[in-house]
Amino acid sequence: MKVSQDKKNIQHAMRRSIIEPVVFVISVDNNGKPNGMTASWNMKVSYEPPMLAIALQDSKNTHKLILQSKEFTVSIPSPELKEQIEYFGSVSGKDIDKFAISGIKNQPATKIRPPLLSDARINFECKLHSYLKPADHYIFFGEIVAAHLDETKEQLFYTGRVENNGARTFDSKPGL
């Protein structure tokens, strides 16, 4: 195997590391208006207390809203959300209402202000525990205060981009 330390090659290799669990990350502004984005850089962190981590660039509107509201929802998409996951990952919510334009169905959370996605396989309600910036992304640690699982739905995964046109690709797997 050829080893390369070239930054461009390292980034290319990182992008080719697929399949990734893609999620919606949703927060709200000071008026309670929701905004969200997609994030492939996410993981479980702890059972006690139950915690997730997501990596976000500080230029993202969702980053700002999480710091303001101190809470966010992590929604694991089902195949029914394929179009919305693509849309939420392609446009900024700074100047538009992604929820209204995409028609994504949502419902009130039980313990926090950001909404749950009605068609998600899993919705995690999170309170911001802490965050840090080890490099070019911030890592937000969210303590899970409620979880909602629909075992009848499959989970949608990000499977990369088509080389010639850059289109995102997805696949789903049944719940285990």
C-alpha cells in the first residue's frame, strides 16, 4: 500500500471512507424557529451519561444556534427522508426556512425546544454538555435526555459521491 502524507491525498482518502451514518442536527433560534443541517461526522460517546458527539464547522448556522440554545436534536434518517437529507446538506438556513421549503414533517420534542423529525428512524433529544475545537471543526457533546425509536423504519446511510458529477449517494439497512 502506498503511504502518502500529502494533505490533498489524505483528504481524498478521508472522503472515500464510506459508509457513514448521516444524521440531521436540528436546533432553534431565540424565537423557537427550527433550523438544521446534515452531518456525517457523528458518533456515540457514552452510555453513562448517554451522550452523542457531532462535528460542525463554526461557519454553519446550526453551530451558532446550538451555542445560543444549548440544545439540539440528532435525527437518524429513514429512506423517506432521502430528499430532505440531500436538501438540508446542500443549502444554508441563514436566509431561508429549510423546514418550510422542504416540507419535512416534524413534531414537538418532549424535553427540549428543537423538534423531532416525524419520519426519522431515531430522534435523540440532546442538551449541550460541552464542546471543543481540536482542529477545523468543533465537536459538540450532547447529553441525550430523551430518545424516540421507530423500529419499523430502516436507517439511511451516506455512501459517498459519484465521481463525475459529485452527487451524493445513499443506501438503507433494516433495523437490527
